[in-house]
Amino acid sequence: MPSALQISDRLLDAILAKKLEPGSRLGEQQLAELFGCSRTIVREALVRLETRGLISVSARRGWYLLEPTERQAGEAFEARLVIETGLLRGARPLGEAELRLLRGHLRRQSKAIKGSDVGLRSFILGDFHVCLARCLGNGLLAQTLRDLTVRTALTAAHHQTQGEATRSFDEHARIVAALEAQDMSLAEKRMGAHLRTWKEKLPLTSGSDPLATLRQALSPIDGVEQDLHTRRNKGKRPIRRPAGRLRFSKEKS
């Protein structure tokens, strides 16, 4: 029987791999059946993720995944910027074992970029930052970065294209090249540039007007609105009021 920690980790991996959509409902009973455990354990796993700001619960919808707004996405990237550049600023040059691990990660990224599995590509690209934090020797911040990477992965779910993913991979490769040269200052600079361009890689045009779809659906249809207005006011005449406002009343026959 899986533990609550194992279930929450599986859910995090599924989000990073784009197997769960933003706003997806997470039913306790269904998850309990899938994992072969009690609803109590599932609820504990979901509470873990709720306290980390990755899922929410309401009386109407139950448990559901976060749907980050542009503001929330910006906050997550800003937090990552502070953490990841700070890690590099205070770090010693990496040893050969850590560099070998990062080179292997780049090879997996390259393979994922060339493949057709968008979920795997998303997972590998996001995991690079967690892997780098571990290579820099900070497991606690690696876990924090994993949560933040999940938030940004939810943002990227409908926005990251093949070209933008390739650009991210190229920037990862340049960061590793700086680490190989033992130039931690350059690595920090390249990481900062990489994280500051998130809006270019994830153009959230849909977030500019949350009512855009409804607004468009309810906009007047050419010619029809005027015709309805004419028919409603047919047989009426304006009556002058002292305030100068127009009123309509029925004509007497």
C-alpha cells in the first residue's frame, strides 16, 4: 500500500509530465481505487499538496489542481529566479561526478526534444532545475524548486511550443557549459537570463481578459441587434420630460 508521500509524489510527476491538466478534479474515491489504499491516505496526500499551494478544495468542486493566473505564474518564476541564482552565487565549482550527471541530463533533454512525447519533454526540462539544485548540494531547496517547477509546468501546459522548449534546452546547455568552465558567475548570469524570459516562452494571451470568450459569444450580431431595437420601439413615441430624458409610451389608437 503506497504512503501519502508516495501518492503526492506520483501526482507531482504526473503534473510535470502534462498528464494532468490545470483545473483537473482529483476525486478521493477514484484515487483510492487506483492506488489501492484508503481515502484517508489519499486525503493526507492531497492535504500535503494543498499546503504547498498546488491544489485547492471547495465544497462544490472537491479537490482540483491549481490553474495559475499570469500573476501567479510571475510570482513562481520570480521565486525560482531568487533561489536558483542564489544557489549558483554561493556555490563552489562542481566536481566531475556532478558535471557528468548534468551532461547525462542534457542528453535526455535532447532526446525528449526530438521525440513526440510532449509530456516527457515537459518533465525532463522541468527536472533539470531540480537536478542542478541537488548537484549544488542543497536537497531542501531542490524540493522547494520541485514545487515551484510544478507551478510553472501548470502554466506551460497549454502554452509551450516545440520551438520554445528547444530554446529552453539550449539555455540549459549554456548554463552547464559555464559550470564546466568553473565560471559560477557566468552560470548565475545565464540562469538569470533563462528565467527572466519566461513571458517570451509562455505568451499567456488568454490571461489578459478572463471574460474574453464570454464577451465574444455575447457580442451583438451585425444587423440583428438594431432590428430587435426597432421592433421593440415600433408604435411608440418619445415623450419630453423636464430633465430632458426620453421616455416611450404607447400611442392611443
